Amino acid sequence: MFWPGAGMKYRIGIDIGGTFTDVVFLAGDGTTLTAKLSSTPQDYSLAIAEGVGRLMQQHGISGTDVGEVLHGTTIATNAILQHRGVKTALITTEGFADVLEIRRLRMPVLYDLAWRKPEALVARANRYEVTERMDHRGKAAKPLDEAQAATAIDKLLADGSIEAIAVCLLNSYANGAHEDRILELIRARDKDIPVCLSWQVLPEIREYERTSTTVVNAYILPVVQGYLEALSNRLRSLEITAPIMVMQSNGGAMGVAAASALPIHIIESGPAAGVVGAAEIIKQLGHDNALTFDMGGTTAKAAIIENGTYNRVGELDVGAGINLAGRLLKGGGYHVRVPAIDIAEIGAGGGSLLALDDVGGISVGPESAGADPGPVCYGLGNDIPTVTDANVLLGYLNPQHLVGGGLSLNKDRATAALRDKMAAPLDMSIEAVAYGAHTVADATMARALRAVSSDRGRDPRDFALIAFGGNGPVHAASLCDGLDIKRILIPPIGGVFSALGLLFPATEHHYVQTFRRQLKNCDPGKLESAFENKEAEGRAALLAEGYGPNQVCCERFIDLRYRGENSELSVPYSGAANVLATLRQAFDDAHEKIYGYHSAKESVEIVNLRVVASGLSKISRVPAQLKLSGQGSTNLESTERQAYFGPVMGWHATPVLGRGEIDETGRAGPLIIEEYDCTTVVPPGWRIHRGHWDIMVMTADQD
């Protein structure tokens, strides 16, 4: 939980992606060790154990030298997207079994007649209705029919195929007594089966959102529990007994026990870590605004940082295909109502497959070759060219020395695949096809950057771009040329930067409770009491994770709306004197800022109370300076190779340098900068220099 002191030298960040697993060891003095290796989808903990064990052996690190392990994982996301969760049953109020099918009657694409909504995670035959009814005030309008509930439970447990149960009754956010009684009936019959009660998972109004969120939690809970247990065992085999924390979608960390109970909070844990790290990068340089660009092997992700802060949203649509962070494009996936960093994601990465469409155009992704078999140049059996194959042919990537020489790329295989599958059918030169694929990938990824900037009224030219991920710095300059962005920041250890970003955030727990009142008639004492109850939950969670009573900070927020509105806005709650008038003014101001108007005559309703409980570290989690050592730096001798920069500039004899050869004075492109974990391409027309915190800064020549 805290910065390691004597006898606990290192903190470890581990980020699993669809293609690579990244490991970073960070000491209190800023010493940084890194490892990058192929992911092992059959058991992701295998790659983790290999990477961690390798660094421990190479640098003489023992298990007792490790003070904390922080992890970002795709296991929850993959379980949903690949339908590899467990067979789940739903117990719900009579008449509401089809809420999962009806959803919100939204379509992500209005005019696609072939679109079909996702298959419900709980089959209709496994949804059981019970007679009961709570009203919105939490009073039992109809008692629970316990005999009927017991019969339903006996039936769903009969053949032993159900592996998890979600219980979601109408208005249980106001009173969970009936759900609690159903749990007692289940436990009388089965003491071990995982059960998720909606009043515990999401005590918030809106039955579809609460039902969907609870079902998703139950569906992935055994998978995530098993994975985190396997991870703990792998680390214990290396004699690491330090606490394991898991990154949440909202940018905070949580303990393994909390993540195992509420895995819905770690669905976007990996992408969130990169954004948290990027926010720290611009702070180090004294900037306030930036766009983040994280390009890995499978997807590219973008986010916006304004005034040093990333945006958060209150819900996710998991498995909606391409997520362009649109507020109106809902209904394409499985709805999960949890706070999350606002990230636009698109299916374009280094492993994205190239193809020709019906009219002979080049298409990129969203299908990916992944880690196995990977791009054609891996030589593992794939014969369909990828973006990485195109970048190898263009001379951007070193075929012999990726990942410190641990990964060799077969350029001849990549060339043959591009020639046979792409160039020959189009009757084009092979470099033209490869550069075309590179350009199409840029255009595809630019959609994600526009989704978080120009689509929201922000001019991307007013922002710097922070590029990271194994492929981000390869595409950053050409991507920025299309968006007219003039400044690019390449963080240290950019190819494993999300793993580094895991080490920066505080431990956080987010709580919500519906509290419906007319603002003007609300008793401030009851409001204060409700907040104190949620804060008590947060304090208990943090104390269980090792924080002291004086190391807990709680922030309060309140969701408000005008009477008759369907959505609400969240504003900070201070509990100051004249609190109701203060809240009214804060809400009117927020409404004016977001929607362009406010209404002083309309009454305001309280909808939800929110508490964010954070653990405070004794010492800063961010070192004053990074000290790259071992595989975090490169000792390659300066050389050059031919690189292609488009039909206008053509092929160039391009110097190839290590990061350490870039100083404060800078150098002009074309250049290729090779590191253990990533490659940075500096085309003609760009300059690059190295500044504070070992951050490389690229600037475009002014026209």
C-alpha cells in the first residue's frame, strides 16, 4: 500500500494485453527495470511469473525486496467478450425476467438492418421470477413468497450446472431485505456457490442498469476469482508475499479481495493505467492539456486530459465493438454501471489484420492476429499480413532486435505476404501497399482521437499527444500530421508505460446510494447521516487493506437533476453552512456549463449520493526522476537503415539511435530511436529532444 522502505525495495507493475505482458520494477530512488514478453492466453499468469522471475533472477532481487504488486488485466473483459464466463442464473421480481432482453431499446447503429443485440448472459430458462414487491421508499408492498423462492432455488440448483447466481429484485436499492432472505435460502442449500445481490453490487435506481451490472458481476466473478488466486499462487512460488492491488476502470487501485468480489470494477483496468500515467507525464512537464494515444498489438486507445485531470464516465457498454466514447451510441454491448475513465477504443493495433475490401481498398482490423500466431513476421503460422508486417517492410522496425533481441521478425515472410495478398491483386508496388496500410491504420486510429477531442468541441491542435504502447511511438508523428498536432510526448519505457502507470494511483473505493428527495425539502441531518454510512464502508475497506485511520480521505458527491429530467449531474458536496442553497447553485452552474442553460424556476431533485474513499500514502508514489537500467535502456550501436516515408519523400537512409543519444539540444528527422520495449519513428519535418523525467519531446517544423 505504501512506498517500500528498508527491506522492501521494489514495487511491481504488471500489465497484460492481448499480445504482450509487460512488467516494471520501480524502486524508491527511481531505478526502473522492465520486461516485455508474449502473453499466454491459455494461462495469463504463466507470462507474469516468467517476466517477474526473470527480472528477479537477473538483478538479484528476492521476494522480500518486493513491497507491493499492482496489476492491470484483461481477464474480466475477455470473459465477457469471448463469452467465457460461467453459467449464471438470475432470480428477479415476478414480471421482470425479460429486463435483460428489453434493455433500453437503444441501437448503436440506427440504419443497420442486420444488427442484432448481444445474446443475454443469462439464458431465458435460467431466469427465475419470485413474488414480492418493495416500493421506491423501501416498504414491502408485497411480502416475499418464500415457498416459491425456495422452489425456484431448488430447481436452479438441481442439476449442478449453475455456477453463479445473480439476485436482482425491484427497488432493492431502497431495502435489500428480500434479497438478503433469498441469499439465506440459497445458503441453506449450497454454502459455496457465488451469489451477487444487486443491493450490494449497485444500490442505485434503474432496474435494467442494476440487473445488467449484477448479472455481469456474477458471470465473471468465478473466472476473476480463479485467475487472481492463480496469480497469487504464482507470485508466492517466487516468495513474493507483498499485497497485490488491481487497477480499476476508474483510475484507482483496489485489493485482491475487493476485486474478486466486484470484478465489474476492473473491466478496463489496463487502459486506465496508461491514462493515469499520462496525467503524471504532463504534470512533470508543467502542462495541463494532452491527448493520450496507446497503441498495442490489438487495439488503440485515446483519452483527453484537461487541466491535469482525466474525464470519468458513470457507465460502460462492454463488448459494443468499436467504442468511440459517444454518449448517444449506446446499447451495443453489456451494460455495466460503474465509474470509469472515459476512453475511446478502436480495433487497430500492430497485430490488426490487413485485407482488401470489395472495391479494392485496404482495410485494417478489427480482427487481430494476437500473440499467437501473431503477425506473419513472427513465423508462427499466420499468413495474413498485419500492420506490424507493413511497418517491418517500411523499415520502421528492427527485424533483429525487438524486445532486446528476444523477438526476431522475419522480414522475408512479411514481404511475401504483403506481395501475394495485397500488392499483386492491386498491381501496386509493395512499399506503396505497406505505406497505404500504415496510413489507413492512422486514419482508423484518428477516429478515436477525434472522439475525445473535436467530437466534444475541443480542437486537437490545442493539445499535445502523449504516445505510448509498443506501437504508439511508431505511428505518432504520421497520425499527428493528419490531425495537425504539432507536439508529441514520448514517455520513458513507452512500450511498457501502462505497467509503469499502474504504480502511480492511490487506492480508491467508490460507493453510491440512491437517496431520492426534493432538494428544497431535504433534511441536511439525514443527508449527512447517509453520507457518513457510506464513508464508514469506505474506511472499513481501506483499513482491511492496511491503511491506518489517519490515512483515509473521503470525498462526497451528490447527483442532482431538474424535476422531470431523465439523467442527473454530479456535483461536489462539502456539507458547509447553507448546504442546500450551495448545492442548488453548484447544480445550476454545472447544468449551464454542460447543456448551455439552467432553470431557476424548476425544482431540483436529489437522486444519488456518492463517496470516493482514498488511501493516503506516507511518501509520494511518483519518484522525482526515473533511472533506467538494464533492459529499460538500449546500448545499440548507432547505425542506419532504409525507411520509407511515403510517395513524396520516398526511401531515406535513416539513422538509428538509442534513447540515450537524444539530448536536450535535439536532432532533426528522419530518425528511428530504438529501445528495449518500443521504437519511435521521427519522419522528415519533425525534431526530437529529451527533457525532464527522460521524456522525449517531438515537435513538427512550422510551415
